[in-house]
Amino acid sequence: MTDYAYRWNLSQLYRLEESNLIVPEPALAGNSLSVCFWFKPDRRLDVRVLLSQGDAELDSKGWRFFLDDRRLFFRVVTDRQQTAELSTPVGDSDEWIHIAGIIDWQTGRIFAYRDGEATGWQPGPDSIDPNSPAPAGLPLIIGGYTDPAGGHFDYTFGRGGDGRLDDVCLYRRALQAAEIASFLPPNRQPPDATFNLSTSSTVAPATIQARATSVDNALGCFWDFGDGQRAFGPEVAHTYAYAGQYALRLTVLGANHVESTSEQTVTLAGEANPLVYTPVFINGEEGHACYRIPSIVRANNGDLLAFAEGRVESCSDSTRTIHIVMKRSADNGASWSPLQIIGRNVIDGVEYACNNCSPVVDARSGRVLVLFNQAEMSEWDLAQGRGDSRMICAASDDHGHTWRYTDITAQVHRPYRPETGSNPLEAWRVQRPTLGHGLQLARPPHAGRLIHAGMITVGERSVFQSQNYLFWSDDGGESWQIGGVAPEIGLNEATLAELENGDLLINSRAYADEKPRGFRAVTIARLHNHGVTFGATRLDTALVDPAVQASLLRYSWSDDAATGSRSRLLFSNPAHPRARLNLTVRLSYDEGQTWPVSRVIDPGPSAYSDLVVQADGKIGVLYERGNQGGIWYVSFTLDWLTGGKDRGPAVI
């Protein structure tokens, strides 16, 4: 049928991990709507929206197809919050499935077909009021990051190349059963997936050329180079930078939506990759379904202390039970201790969430301080005024072996308190510390101060209309005070560094009109006896950002001869405008005004990260790696980062 209103094929849909497809105001008005598509399920259990008209929230107005716990749901929600729904199991299927969904707005009925058959669907409520109006003014969104937060694990389909869509068609009429059946191919024979391979050299770095042998009946060719990078197309070239054995894999999707895969091994001699990737917190292990939000510090005894949120039930930000967990490395990240839970939230015997962990070390005393939130509801609920969170300060005077806990909420948070006559429109709802490590100031007159760049929402503002604020302790974490709130709206998770003149460089995840801005936002803050003054916020267009947490760390000062008498700031984030890919570390010699040095640490899926300087002078990164692959650690020298142009201090 060629009378479709919209159609997208594999050439437009093959990299949904990088961006979704959006039609802001689709012309889909009519008495009926039919939606047809092919998809290959992924193996995850959490929620992923494949396509929708409306926002990503599952119960909001509009229609959507989404996966949850290995079932595909077709859900319609009207202006009056009436819901119609059908679902079918997809299980562990590794095959492509054809789906058709029909909404008859006149009769108020919905219908669904799987591989041309109307059977096998479990009905929920399958009707709404007759003559319900079709959605108007709602965007049509296909795959990718359908969550405005910029890439939460919920509501994403196609992340890391896991799960695929093809031949998405929308019709302004109800297709007949025979028409839907005609989409199914007469045979399901697998295509030819063999390929020719040539290599420029047997010594790395080397470039390979690979070409699929037969593409006459192929819809697409997916290449996995075995080093975290992928490509699409019948013929590709790829450069391997280091020695090793790489499994080069080709997956061909035939015109009948059947896949075949073949593999060849590329063996290269030469220099080995100097980066060693070490797992620290692996999803599904040590009592937690998922680990997120990494942070790391070096204790005064030289041990590395790695922290994360241990999410018990799932990777969702809204999962009920979250622990603050820690591991220790006494050998500069080569090996890690068993997991230790250092933060719990237990009320009447029921566990809830601890989150947003942020450690800092008081170099004068050796005390390790870890700030984190406790809450019995999600941040989305907090932003809507449904409950409060608390902030806890955990302190250790033995390099993280034992801890004592203090509730510092009243010192760093301003929630609504009706008994005090406070204005609810001025009350803080969501409140977080820095995500990643906090900071101890080194320059007078505030040397020794422990400081955090937190995030708040005020009144009715959403989590995408948040602000940064500073709070600190001048007595080693015994007491805390609020310094001031940056006026810019839309500044979210922040990281900060002290500049040589004593000012603070605040680097933030940024939104405008509740949408990611594509770059990091930078604000200079100046401390004084009465608090803090914030300068104007600007976008740093050198720091491309898909809306994600990042890390900023000073490596050296210009007046420190031991580190080469040179100012060096480090920055890490997934350097991509839309997707959480391509974790990159950058280096600035001019206090963050420019970033002339950068190297990719991981070209594949990556997200939150935190930087640390090891006792031996190497730079370490603790980061979220892969498609829900957990949290890993990697370290390298300044010499490697700069390609030999800056050796810095001698590495021990």
C-alpha cells in the first residue's frame, strides 16, 4: 500500500541510539489511524518506547507502542484519560516481528496484529469513548531517546545497537486484515552474510576494508568491529589503533526480515592498547540489578574509593530500593575489594532509596565525607510537591572503613514547611549535591573549605527548570551552610573546579525550554565574606554534550613545581550532541577557556563519569560503560592523553 502518510526505512532507523526521529505536528487527523512496523526485540526487561504520538510518559495523552518485561504493549490514552490497551509476549525472541495497530476513533476500538494474525493479544480495556478526538498538536517520536532527560535507561529503544526498527508506516485509515497479511514475505529463508576482507597491514595501526558478498536481497548490513565501534552499509572501512584479535561481525537483514550473521577474525601485531578497562560494579552482581551514578576519590592513604548507586530492582531512576555502595582499590585501580553498602534508607522495616552520592576528602585531616539523598519517592514526584528528600553526610576517619551519619537537611535544603509560614512557590523540592566528587578549596582566603555545586528545583518548576547552588563546610564537615543560588534556569547536574585566582568554575548539564542545549553551560562564581556572586552563564561550544553528568578536575597548578608549574584542568563526558557515546577526556591549560587536547576513552555507549588523580600521578576515570554494562575503571598517563606533548610529573 502506497497511500501512507509517513514512512521510514532502515537507512533512517539503523542508529536509533544516536537520535530519535521526531515529527513535531504530524498530519494524522482522520477517522482512523493504522501504524505498521517491523522490529527486533532487545533482551532488556525495563520500559522502552518504540514509537509514540505524545510524550514518553506511558499514561499521558496519545498512543504508543512500548516494551516492558518482554511484552509489547499498544496503548491509547484520550484527552479524558481513558485508556485502551492490548499486549503480546515477545519473550526471548531473536527474530524480527511485524506489528500493526489500528485505532478507530469513531467506534472507540483498537485492534492489533502480530505477523499478520489478530490472535495472541491479551486485552486490557480495548475501547474508549466513540468519537474521541484524534491527538492534535502532539509530536510523533520514533525510537532513540524519547525521554527529555537526555537518555535515561527508561524509555529508550535501540541504545547501543540493541533492538532495531524498520519500515515504519502510518496510514490515515484502517487497514484491512488482508492488507496487513500482505506485508508478510512468502518465505523466511536467511540471506547470505559472507563478506570479503582486506587489511592494509598486519601491524597496528591498520585499516581494513570489508564488503558484503551479496546485497541484492538485503535491506541492510550491520557491522560490529569488535572494538566498541559499529557501522552500517554494504561496504565499510575501519582503522584498528592497537594490536589484538578482533571479531569482525557482519549481520545482514534480508528483504524478508530474516537475519544472518558471519564473523572473521582480524589479528594485528604492534603496540597493545595502553588502556586497561577494569570492571568495578557489574549489573546483576553482588545483590543489585544495576549500578549507576559513579563517583571516586583518592583517600589520604592512597586508596581509591569508588562509589555508586546500587539499584536493587532495576536500572530505573524510580526503582524503589537503592543503596549507596563502595569498593576500594589499594593498587591504583588494578583490583577492587568486595562491595560494601555504606548508605541505606530503612523506614519501619521497609527499604527505600539513597541516591545522588558525592564524596570529598578533607586533605588536612584525612576525613572522607560522602553526601547523599534519602527519599521514599522518585525525583519526578518530589518535583511535583509529593514528599521531601533528606540529605545525609556520612563521615569516615579511617579512609572509608567505618562511617558515622548526620542528617544535614536543615542546613543545605529549604523545603516547604507550612508551620513556618513559608511560601510554597519559593520552596525547594528536588535538591541534590554534586554528582561525582566534591571539592576542597586550596587558594586563600577560603583554603580548606569543602564545597559542593548542588541542584535544586523551586516551586512548580520541573526537573528541567532546575538551578545550581553552592553549599559548603568550613569545619571539616561538622556543619554546612548554603552559599547562594545561581540565577540561570535550566542548569542541572554540575561539576566544579577551583581556578588559580580562587574563583570557581561551575560546569553544568544544560536545558532550555526543557530540552537539552547540546553543550555544557559554564558559570564563574566568586566567593566573598558574605557568600558568593555568580557571573553570567554561557555555553561552552567546545564541550559538546548530550545532556548527561560530566566531571571536572584540576590536575595541577601553575605555581606547583612538582607538577611542572603548569595549570591543567581535566574534563570528561560522552562527547556527542545527541547520544551517550564516545566518552572523551579533555585537557585545558588556560583555566577552562579552551580545550585543545582530547582523547576518546571509549567510543561505545557510555554515560556518567568521574575523574581522579591516582597516587602514582596517573589519571583515572570511573564511568558507566556499555548498554547497561555497569561501571568500569580505566587509567592513563598525561603523556598518553597528550600524545607525548606533555609528560607532566614523573609517574611513580
